Amino acid sequence: MDARTPQDQAPAALDHAAIRTIMIGIMLAMFLSALDQTIVSTALPTIGLAFGDVANLPWVVTAYLLTATAVTPLTGKLADIYGPRPVLLAGIGLFLVGSVACALASSMVGLVLARALQGVGGGGLISLAQTIIGVMVAPRERGRYQGYFAAVFISSSIAGPVMGGFMAEHLHWSLIFWINVPLGLLAAVMSERSLRRLPPHHHPHRLDLLGALLMAGATVALLLALSWGGGRYHWLSLQVGGLIAASAALWVLFGVRIRFAAEPLLPLSVLGNQVVRTGVVAAAFAMGTLIGLSIEIPLYLEGVLHLSASQSGAALIPLMAGVVVGATGTGRMMGRITHYKRIPMVGLTVGTLALVALAAGSTRVPVAGLVVLLGFAGIGLGTVLPISTVAIQNAVPLPQIGTATAAMNFFRSLGGAVLTAAFGAILIGGAGLEGGSLGERLLLHHGDADVLAAAFRWVFAAAALALAGALLAVVAMEERPLRTSVHAAAAIE
């Protein structure tokens, strides 16, 4: 049954100039969310000293991660009900309120609570931006715009730590939150004006609040277990085991809710779609590998190759730049060729081989060789991002595009958390490091480069295995022809 309203079936087409105007607004909103996840990291020591509370510093990052990940599926559903424009503006508004609260925080508890509010507003901005592209651009032309999103994500990953460190060291740590205000207001004004030209996207869905609460609870419990495991608590501790058990129980209840609810938060028609299932797995493995490597590689560069912090940051740029090149090139090519899956199949094969080479020679690879291999790994990773997004959006009908896009971003975030924790556990176990934070443990063993190199060999091997998992998912994904119209109905199995 076609759930589209008459105005959805025959909207006025947008020309490239209109699309470009809308793109600028939503890219600013996306940049806000992506930047806030990276700009805080280098300012954490200064913040801890300012409040006299270093022990609770991880919560500044964890609080945002918990709420941002948990609300992502909910924002996708709201976008399908009310349209992406009001949901995006509400998200920017909550994000700005949270940013001001962070800047004015007088204690660590207040800052953590404000960061949680920031996450509620910023968590869905990236998936909403992708949903908006899905509403206004046909799948065959959509890849070229997904490359822009990759560029925003990577530029924020590079600029965030630099800006955060500079502001905290030379100005004041609160500026990393105050800077969000002018950027957010500009994004809101541009989005409010430009998104009025967006084709109508309002569909008669019902919001499954119980399902949303179950999914959020399961996610929070799992992320807490992954954040605390191996650091604050031992992986086999009662605390971590209890959180994992609670998460598993809530996921079971969520599965029951999906099965029997009249209109669940994640419909079975979406979860049962072959393209969605395999595309989500490919995206989760690829993004998880990228996030995990971006955290672990600086430790390798400083602990094994003895580079300085600034040198290790520069050496990480080829990985990020490779992702932009891979995503942008893939996005431009996929609309011109029939068998678009071949691009990530080749890219992931090359990326996997690059990581295998790092695993095989982690103690002997010179910095120049490392940079080249990281660049190839980044290009391979980048080829998956536009393909998975466009293929998933192409496989669902327009009334479910927000839900499907949010589900993909949710599992990408979850994949990042799981693989980051897995890489960290492999490194800690391989190097025999115990107690304190991972960074502190590595500094204590700074001179024992051979032990660390042997441990990192297994980290690179695990990353190669994860990319191989993404490759298998892409191979298994059904290659459906990309639709040439935004509003053509997509078949659902």
C-alpha cells in the first residue's frame, strides 16, 4: 500500500542551486555535531584542572556519547512523522542550550549533565542531514553529495583537536562550547530558510515511546559496559557483567516490542530488508574500524615510533584524507556505473591488505611506509560510506527513509564503540598493561617499544579482520538499480 500523500507524489523538483543552498545549511548543522565530538578531547586535561576533578573527566565524553547514540533512532522516526526540518531545528536548539550550559558550568557534575543535553540535541543531526539529502535528491545522484558529508566529518576530526587544544591552552576552555553558539545560530537560520523549499515529507506514523525507552536503555547499558570495561572495572567484574546482562535483557524486550507493537520504532519491514541488513553491517564495521584506528594509531606512533604528539597528529592525516578521497570519488562514480558495488569491493580489499601489511611488519614499517599504508586503508574505508548510505535509502520507501537512515547511523556509532573497546582490550592484553587509563599505561611503558609493537600487531590484524567483515557484507548486499526519481516507490521484501 502506498502511504504517500498526493503532495508527496508530485512535488516540485529542486534545481542544483536550491540543493546547494540547502546543503550549506545542513552541512553546518552536521559540522556542529561532528566537531563537538572531537574538539573536547584535547581540552580535557585543562578542564579537569579547572574543576579539580580529573577522575570524572571521561564522563565529559561518555555523557555525550550515551545520549547522542540513544536518541539517533528516535530522531529518524520523528523526521518521518513531522518532516526533517522541524526536527533538525529542534536538535540545533537543544544543542545550543546544552552548549551554553556547558560553557557556564561551575562544577564537573554540571558540565557532565550539560554534555548529556548536548548529546540529545546533536545526536541526530548527522542522520537528519543524510535524510534531507534522501528526500530531495534521487538515489542515482545522491552519492556525489554523500562525499561532501565525508569531507565535513573528516575536517572536523582534524580541526577539532587542534582548535580545542589551542583554546584551552591560550584562551579559556569554555570557548570550545561558546563557539557553537554563532555556528549553531547560522546553521539554524540557513536551515530554516532553505528547508522551506524541501519537498513535503510528512507521513502518518505513530511514535513508539516504549520501544524508544527500551532501545535507549539497552544502548546506554552496553555503552557504559564498553566504556568502563578494562579501565574503571575489569572485564570480568560484576559491574561490567551486570551492565552487559541488563543490556541483553533490554534488547530481548525490545525485540519482543518490535514483534508485537502496531508500529514499532524500527519496523520489521526495515530490519528485514536484505539491503538494510547487509548495508548496516558493512557501515558498522567500516566506521568502527575508522574510529578505533583514529584512537589507537596516535598511541602507536608515540609509543612505538616515539613521535611527538604533533607529529603523530600529522601522521594521522593521510588516513582521514584517504577517507575523503575514497568517499568523494565513490560518490561521484556510483551514479555513472551500473555495478556500483564493485567500487567498495575493490576499495575494501586494498584497505584490508594495507592493514595486513601493517600487522605483518608493525615493528619494521618506517613512518613514510606507515603513512602510505594508512592512506590506502583510508581510501578503502571511504568507499563504503556513500555506497552503504545510498543503497539503504534506495531500498526503502520514502515514508521510512528517516527511520532507515537513523538506524544505519545508530549501528555505525555502536560499531565504533564496540570496535574501539575491542582494539583497546587487545592492546592492553597484548602489552600486559594494567591499571589507570590506556594513555597512562602506555606512557609508563614508553621505552618498551617491542612489547607495544607486538601488541599493536594484533590490533592491526583485528582491524584487517573488521574490514574483511565489511567486505563480506558488501558482497552479500543485493545490488538494486538506483532509482532516478526521489519519489519512486522502493520495493520492500
